[in-house]
Amino acid sequence: MAFSVLMSVYKKEHPKYLDEALKSVFSQTLLPDEVVLIEDGPLTEELERVIAEYGRRYPVLRTYRFAENVQLGRALAKGVELCSNELVARMDTDDIAVPDRFEKQYRYMQEHPEVCACGGWLEEFNDAGTYSKVKRMPENSAEIRKYARYRNPLNHMTVMFCRETVLAAGNYEHFPLLEDYHLWSRILAADGVFYNLPCVLVRMRTNDAVYGRRGGADYFRQYRKLRRKQRELGLLKPWEYATALVLTAGMTLQPTWIRKMMYRRVLRK
């Protein structure tokens, strides 16, 4: 049972969160035989200490350091190249994987070789303990393809994917804020089959700053580039492209407090 875990960390991340994320990786019911951690530029001494400690305890932890920050898309692309196994699980460095996450995904993908990417639900929470919501996702391939016209079809931090499929689609690219949605779109255009397990796989730490980052003119312009790419790939018909632009503008260009309310009351359960 061989699979890799791919993570990327940069200097602004919290050492305590990195520690909790790595602890959840190495506390799984099915352990990876390789964890590739990309250091995206120089890190703080505190982050380096956490990584060094886990490196001493778990020899399967491999690191690669960029001399300067290259941003997530480029960092993950290098990470995919460095992974030794065909199955690769993505994990963010401030989230917590539930104990049997890898076991469930690995077994599902072994039993369903037609599936090239398997995600699942996530539970958003805050450190104060005052907020907890589950983001449920469409389950089968047909539902996912329909959902992907207007929203990201996989929760990035929950995904286990086939390395060769990702490489064949061009790997991660530098596409700030939407690196994963851009990749999934290219894989879907090549008839890739996705699946989302109907259960929570990851607990995702969140705060009010998230809703600010998911909006604004720059975010809308990046989303518009993605919609154009989806139209070029044949994923969106002309009227679907127009609808997607309207929906995207409606979500990204509204005041942050309205966006927060929409996410928490409408888009989460």
C-alpha cells in the first residue's frame, strides 16, 4: 500500500497549525510511505523547528526548498514531480485530516481504478470554537461534472489523485487563487473521472479573513480567466459561460459581509 502525501508551506503559516497538520498525517489508520513537503521560500525558525522534529521522528518526510517564494501552483507542480508513488494525497499545512481519511480514499481508488481523483467533504471550524459547518460535495462523476460548470468540484485539501493523470494534464500551473480548479478543469476536459466520498475527510481551519480573500476585483478577474479557459476546453457552452460569469461576479464583487453570510448560511450546512 504505497502512496505519497503532498504539502507546501511558506513563511506566513503558523507553526502550531503545521504541527497539528503533520500530526494528523502521521496518526492515520493507513500511513503514507512518503510525505513530500515543499518549503516555498525561506521559513521562520519556528517553522523550521517543527519540520526538523518531524523529520527526525518520521524518515518518510522529504523536503524540498525553493530559494524564494514561488507561490502555490509552482510549488505543488514541483511536489508532484518529486512524489515517488502513483497515488498522491494533497494536504494543507493548517488543516487536520480525520484519522481514517487516507484509508478510505486509498481503498476506494484501489477498488475503482477508473477514478483519477477522489475528494470528500470538509468541516470548517474556527479556533474559538464558535463556528463549525460542513461543506458537502456532489458524489458521482455526472453530478461532479455538472457542479464544475459553476463551482470548484473538489475540495482541494481533501483530494487523492493519480500522479500520471495530473502530469498528463500539464500538472499544476501558476494560476493564483484557483490553481486546483484550473487543474480539475483540464482533467475533466480530458474525460477524467472524479468521485467525492460522502463524508468529512478534513477539518479546515477558517477565520473571517477568508471571506475577504474570496472576493474583490482581482479575484473576479482571475475567475474570469478561468471561465474563458473552461469555455475553450469545451466545458462550458456559451450560455453556461455567461451564467457562470454572472454568478461569479455576484459572489466576488459583493461586500465581504454579504459574502460571509452567503457562505455560512447558504453554501454550508
